[in-house]
Amino acid sequence: MAAQQTPVVVNRLCTSCGLCVDICPKNVLELTENLHVWTGSMCTVARPEDCVRKCRFCEAICPHFAISVVDVGVEVAFQDSHGQMVTKSR
């Protein structure tokens, strides 16, 4: 059985440009209102079960590297723009 993959959006890096939403062939991603971020909205994974998983268009087009397509159950660690370590897991 192949590992299930899903897009993960790093909230701190997302600028709500919408490029990932526009390029996704299955409409997995959405821009949703979030007043806790400076842009007022952010990209969210609305329908992970519809993700093609191998196309990775969203990951490739994001100019701020805010999207990673990762295996479910994998933990992703990275350094944000303030130098702090951030961990995301699915």
C-alpha cells in the first residue's frame, strides 16, 4: 500500500496570493478568511481526500515555499523567517 500524502500549508509563510488555489486541478486548496493573520485570509487544505498527491503543482508554484506535500504521519520541521523552529505534523 502506497503512503498517503497530503498538502501541508505553513501559516506563517502563506501570503494568500492564491496561486496554489488557481493551479490545483482538484480544488483541494481554498483561501479562507482568517483575521489572525496579517493578510486577513490564508490558504487551507479543504479537501485532502481529493488530492492527486503526485502532481505537487501547489508545492512548485508557491513563491514563499509555504506548501509541502508530505506523507500522512510525517513530521516536518523548518525554520521560519524569525529564526524559530516550527514543527508541523499530520
